[in-house]
Amino acid sequence: MLGKSVFGILAFLWTLAISFFSTDTFSLQQTSRFIEPILRRIAPDASPETIYAMHFAIRKFGHLTEYAVFAILAFSIWASGEQRWRKKWIGYTLALAALMAVIDEYHQSFTKMRVASPMDSLIDFIGASITLFLVWLIMRSRFEKS
């Protein structure tokens, strides 16, 4: 089993990845060069508006996924190697994810091609919350069996 320090390092590295994803390199204008041609191949008859909407949805799903991974890594810092689990770990992880989401959007406010969006912070938080709810369901069922 991986130790707490390993999960701490992984969570830190993932935080750096999230910060990189918040740069102009991953702006809508930049990702459209890669995502939209794929979407046009998948849906050749789709209107430009539909392609844009699908691209937008993929980007928002990226927010959910980034923070789902972050939540698992951050939660694992507290839970790794423990015989019992504590609900407060979920609270700590949600607080950390919320803080990270706000800092992430603040960081985007300094880029040329990105804007800070409270809605994106909410999407990030929802991604972490859904993941932690699933973790809670899994952990609850495991400890009820034992």
C-alpha cells in the first residue's frame, strides 16, 4: 500500500498539472485546434454551434475529472494505511478542493486567453464532491461488512 507521503507528493504533482492546465496553452482557442477536428470527424454533419457546444462540454468534463483525481489523491493522504476511516477526511478534502478551485480560477485571471469563472470553481467542487460521495459509499460498505 502506498504511504501518506507518496499520496502527498502525487497530490502536489497533480496540483501542478492543474495549474498547467490553467495556462493559455489549454485555453479554448488552443484546444479547439485539436478537439474540434476530432469532433468534426465523429459528427461530420454537426453545425459549428453543435461542435462548439460539444467542445465546451468536453472542457467542463475536464474540470470534473481534474478535481475527481485531486480528491482521490488528497483523500488518500489521510486515509492511507489507516485501519479506520473518518468522515472528517472527506471534509478536509472538500475544503482543500474548494481552496484549490478558487486559487486555480484566480490564477487564470492573470492569463491572456483565459478568464476566471466562479462557475468553473463550482464545477471543480462538484467533481470532487461526486468522487468523495462514491468513496464514502465504498468505504461505508467495506466497513459495514467487517
